[in-house]
Amino acid sequence: MNAGIQPVEPESIVDFFAQTLPFSELDHASLVRLVRHCLVDFFPARTRILRRGISDITGLYIIQKGAIRLFMEEEGTLLDIRSEGASVGALSLFKDEKAAWDAETVEDTFVIQIPRQWFFDAVQRHPSLSRFYLRSFADTYLSRTFEEMRCKPVSAHDDHSMHFLSTPVADLVSREPVSVGFGLSIQAAAREMIRHNTGSLLFREPCGSICGIITDTDLRKALALGLDTQAPAETIMATPVESIDAGAVCFDALLAMMSKNIHHLLVTQNGQPRGVISSHDIMLLQGRSPMSIFREITSRTSIAGLYPLHARLTPVVRTLVQQGARAGNITRMIAVVNDQILVRVVELLEQEFGPPPVKFCLLLMGSEGRREQTFATDQDNALIFDNCVADFQERAAEVYFSAFTERLVEHLVQCGFPRCPGQIMASNARWRGSLEVWKARVTVWTSTPEPEQVLASSVFFDFRGLYGHKDLATQLRTHVTEACAGRDLFLRYLAADCLKARPPLTFFKNFMVEKNGEHKNTLDIKARGLLPFMDFARVMALRARVRETSTLGRLEQVQAGGFLSRDLYHEAREAFEFLLHVRLMHQLQQMEQGRTPDNRIDPGALSALEKRTLREAFGVITALHGVLREEFHLNMG
């Protein structure tokens, strides 16, 4: 029951609605019309407003000042605390049901009430209101917030000319692909390419399916190596042929080419070949792009020549943001470029050191392993090598890889990748070893877990193989999957550690920031926001025997395996990507200002919409923690 209906001051309510979603999307005349029918109720602290399953919902409550907690009294479960600008009762109104939750004021609270009749009158006139209240958090806020962030003013030197990244791949296809059957010589294949004026030639199997491709580059290599031009063309063709759907955009094509180190893609539509596009086709659309950085990386013949290339990502990322690219795609692009830099450093270093005594594979862990790199990314790497057959070979491997990895780490620092503060790098003997040694480490971690040891090893589980004999990384991943199966105590330790990273919100849903010092009024968006999602995805992936390492990929596969509801997966995916976007934008602005990028954001500098979305994103963490408590029987407060 309300404590007293207060007189309505129309202009003040109109001004309040003009700053509050979804009413801020209505024109002034519509707001005035709506406000005429509103009531302002005052409720003292700890007033029960609604009783679950009992109270009739007579209108929509919008909190003007104060806070309301939603809970389930019978279960003793706190569901949410809603503050200024939030509403209560919308879904029950649409469903024409009794109150879905118990509701009580946390402090003295003023509530604007829109009576049922006039709420639905407004909904009928403005369908955007119903869309707002019937959508999930992700659909409600994110598109508006991303658009607002995208449209923020940028430096005068920003390049907006990479709109081509959203161009459909099909737009680059100008002709049908040229394909031939088996039996041509290298010389005949070259003639065929000249006759059709094409830079690539596809090869068909007798059944008609495409099985290989020859490009101008392949022909030049054949001549340079002195191959017999009458030899079968199949001897120099590349197989299988990488393809992309005609409906994809150039951004996807660019990622595919860069990550697979190729320059041609077969474009298919409904499974049928439609044409071939090349990196040159994309470069014709834009003179400066991520592909230009990629070409510079591959053309460098000295490690020192690679040092400045990472810094050239800044204007590229800014342009991607301006063209509306989401953080997940942008960080994948950054990861691809960084991968290529690392690979080229290792290639040149291997030339300098000579062949290693045994097969090896460089592993990337942490954000590098998850392909979630932004600008502030330090090194998290390890090295695995083949089991040695004799003591002298093992000693030779230790001498070689000790020197090799120390030089590698030094060069990566010069390339813009700082040393890991925790020394989680291949130059540290604890992060090197044979396949046998690594398997033994994993077995110890999972079979006799100690809390501190589990925490130190968690970053390892994000590993992926980058360079060398990747079958070693595959074998190690298989062992990890098998070693974690049924290790409930180990997984419970990981899950319990996840619960320590609570969302940075006070009881009243205000942001928890540093109160003093050099970081005053800021919070660490990575440690307090992103890390809970990463930790949740990691432990649930280990539980579900998922081999994927990216957070978004893990969440998708965990949901597909039945370990996460579809709705919560959707919320978690969008919340994580929004937080990643906030971090990326923050660091991008720092880079453009010549400052060292960090993870500390000032919530006070965000717009009202960004703050609201940030609160909602942090709120998803509580739901994920609930899943962990239930899955691993963690009866913790």
C-alpha cells in the first residue's frame, strides 16, 4: 500500500522521462500526454509494495528516487535491486497476471506510477515501449549503447575509409571461377590461366567437386625451384581449397586469409562455386587495411623490422569501431595480427639458432590463448617439445630452448608485448617441458589439487598451439580433457575461486570504485568485469569436456551441451562482449592520446545509457555464480 500520493509536477516528470529508457525515445508531446495520467507515490523504507502471486498489478512503477528489492520470500532468494530509472511490474502487466515477485523498498522511495489503462494506451501508440519491456537485457540496451559509443567524437586524423569491411563478399566476385579436370601439365595450366586472364585455377575431381587450386604465386615458385613444366599440375596445387559463403562480409574473408596465411578464397553460394576472391581484390577496395599490416609482417627479413608493426593497429581498430564492428571480431583481428608477428619472430629466430634438437610447439595462454587480446596485453606463453629418447638429447633440448625462449621473450617485449609480471613465459623453466613432463604437471594439478596451485595453473588451461608441431598441443589438450574428467575436487576449487570475483556493484547497484589514490573513482574492467565471465567459461568448459579456448566459444559449446540455459547463455554472451567493447574503447582512447593503455575505467565518464548497460552486464555475473553454486554444490554466501 502506498504511503501517500504526491502532487504531480508535470514538467519535472517529463524531464525525468526524457532521460529514462524507453520513454526517452518518445517525442515531447507524447511524454506530456502520458504524464497527465501519472501518479507519484511515496513509500518509506522497508514498505512491502507487492506480494508474489497475490498483489494485482494496477500499473507500471518507475523508480524516480530510491531503490526496490525484488525477492522470493518463500525461497529466501534475492533476485534484484532496482534503482532510479528502473521499472517494476512490466511483464506481469503484459501477461495480465498477479505480481511475479515480492517487492519491498530498500530506502525511502518515490515511484512514478503509470496506470494500466494509460500504459497500454502508450504502448499501442508507441510499439517501441513493448519491444523494450519484452526483450532481454542484451536486445534492450546493447544495440543502442554500441551505436552511442560508435558515434562518439574521434580525432581529426581518423580514417573512416574501411567501410569495405562490411561489404558482402559476393560484391567482389566479378566472374565465374575457372576450373579444369586432372591431367594438365604445369605449362598447360599456366596457358589456361593466361587464356582466361585469371590469377587462379581450380581443379575438379571426376565427380565435379573442387579439390585444389593453383595461383600465380604457385607458378612462380615452380619456376624458381626449377620444376619440370611438363610435370602434372596436381603436384603444385594447394588442397583443400578454403572457401567462404557469398553472404559473408569482407571482414570475415580478411580474417580467414590472415589466420590461414593464404591469399585466395573460393566463394560459394548454396554450396556451389560462384567465384574466387584474392587479398588483392580486398586491397583494391582500400589502400590501408589490416591486410597491409599482414603483408608487412611477412615481408620483414629481420626481427628488428617487426618491432613497430604492432603499434600500427591503433588506426585500424579505430576505423573498425567507427564502422560498427563488435569487440569479439575486433579482438580476433588483433589476435590474428599478433599471431603473425609472433610467428615471424619465431621463424627468424629459428633461422638464427639453427634447427632445434627435437620437435617443439609454442603455446599461447591467457588472453592470447583465448584470442581476446586488446592493446594492454602482456606475454603468457609456454613451450612444449617432443619426448626425448636419451639423456643427451634432453640436455641439448634444455640448453637450446632455454636460450631460444629468453631471446624470444626479449624480442616480443620490443614488439610491444610486455613481460608477464607473474613470469608465466616460456623463458621460465616452469613453463617449458616435454610432452611427458607437461602431462605429469597436469596430472598433479588435477589429482592432488592445492588451492594456490590450482589458481596458478588456471591460466594454463586457455592454451593453444601457435607455431611448430601443433600435434603436440593437440595431444596435451586431449590429456587435459581426460585428466579433468571426474575430478570434482579440482573443478570445485576452480569454481570456488570464480566466486571470489564479485560484480563491482554496491547493494544499491552503484559502482564500487577506488576511493582514493592514483586510481580514485575508477574500477578495473578486466579484473572486476571480464574475468568472472572468463573464469566461468573455463571451469564449465573443463566440466563439459569442451576443447575450445575462447570465452564466447566456450559459452556456446557449454550451452549446446546442456550445462547452461539458452537465455542465460544469450545474456552472458552479450554482456561479455559489451564489457570487452568498453575495455577496448577505453584503451583505444588512451593509445590515441599517447598514454599507456590500462584496464581502469571511470564509470562517471560514461553516458547514462552506458552506465545502465554496464550495471546490467555486471548483474549477469550473479546469475553465472548461481550456476556454479548449483553445478558444484558450493553452499557459499
